[in-house]
Amino acid sequence: MLLKVSRIDHGVRCVEDSALVEQLIAEQVPLTICSLFNTKLRVFDTMTQHNIVELPRRDLCVMINSDDPAYFRGYMTANFLAVAEAHPMSVRDIAKYTFNGIHASFISKYEKHRLEAWVNEALGMTALAIR
């Protein structure tokens, strides 16, 4: 990327530029998406219209986040629940948002691997790799 960004906040409209999408996939630039914020501001009229499930299925690195949760009434759990209630997803699909969040965090590689192992153990899952 020209600007050498480490993540993009509210990247839901990236799909309007196919070259940008390909670059985001190739470089695995994390998109911090605040699903409830997007519906409250009418970026999407309803959660079922939101592209938050489509994006990671296209291999974009997407995280579920909250934005100004006191104002938009959407802390992290509420954002996860809203997405899960509106879109059919597997446990692995939902867990991928957490793994992407670990990947995009500014913690050490050791801490990332420790958290990845902890989440896998908690879910009773075989390892999901951090990119």
C-alpha cells in the first residue's frame, strides 16, 4: 500500500474497487468493521444486508469491532451477536473474526500464538492459523 497502513477502519465499501480488494487480500490488511455502527448510520439498512460475512469468505482479514459503544449501544458482544443472528455461520466462521483480531493486534508474536492456542483450546477446535 502506498500509505503503508496497518489496518483500515470501517472498510466495508472496499468492494466498490476490485483492485483494492485484491490488494487487501494479498497484503492481508485488517478491516475493523463495526457492524452495529454501520446499520445505525445506514451504511446498510439491516444487518442481513451487511457484507461482514461476505468479506472474510472472500479471504479479506475482517474483525468485528465496536465504535463508540456507549453512544451506539453496541459493545463487542452485541456486535458479534448481531452478526451471528443475522447471518448463518459456523463456529469456525465466527472464530475467524477473533483470530483476525489477534493477528491485527499490536502485541508480540509470542502473545499472538498464546492467545490463538487459548481460543482453539476453549473452542475445542483444531488449530486455525493466524495469517
